[in-house]
Amino acid sequence: MIGWPRILWVGFVTGFLLNLTGWLGNNFILDGLWAGLVVSDAGAVWRASIWRDVFSFVPDYVYGIGIAWLIARLRPSFPFWPTASITAGLFVALVGGITSYFAIANSGFIGWRLGIPSIVLVLVTKLPLALLAGWMLERSQLRGRSA
């Protein structure tokens, strides 16, 4: 059984990397699409506040901890750690990122031209990082057994 200290540590590392890869993807790959987004005057006030940054960074840490926790709980049910990792990554991507961008695009806030690439970015970032989280958790288990 993987304990909470290890789950939190791996979750925070994963959350940091989710923030980093999301920032890189949004600022370098999707930058032109975001630049073309028209924000209402009411939205401009929100974008200038500290809360925009808080609500941009905190969810990735929650997703990271969720991925690590799910991997730890799913691992006994799967013969290979990558299977548990991909399952956890897909679940968190679906519940967190994909559903959010689908709702935002469906409501017309960002449009599908930006919504679809954002959904792809969620998958491209969460799945490899879920594998990394699984690897870190598996490695910690192996080290614990050999000690």
C-alpha cells in the first residue's frame, strides 16, 4: 500500500509538471488561438485579478494528486503499473480537463476552434505525466520492498 506522504509528493510533482506543460502548450502552441479570443469587459477585470492565476494553477495540483491517488488505488487491480497509470490519467483528463473545455467551448466562451486543440493538449499532457507518476510510485514501492 502506498502511503499518503508519497501520494502527495508525487501528486505535487505531477501538478507542477501539469502546470508547466499546460503553460508551455498554451503560450507556444495555442498562443495564436488564445490571442484571437475576444474577452468581454467584465472578463478583462477578472483576467487582471490574482484569482485568475489561483484558479489557473491550483486545479493542476488537484489533478496531480488525483492521478497519484488513483494510481495507488488501482495498482493492485492491474498486472502492470502503466495500465493503472493510463487509466488514472484518462479518468482525470475526462473528469477535469476534457469536460471543462467541452463545456467552455459548448457555451461559446472560447469556441470550438480553440476548444478542440485545448482538449488535445489536456490528453497530451496528462497521459505522459500519469505514466511518470505511476513510474515514481512504482519505483518507491520497489525501493520500499528492498529495504
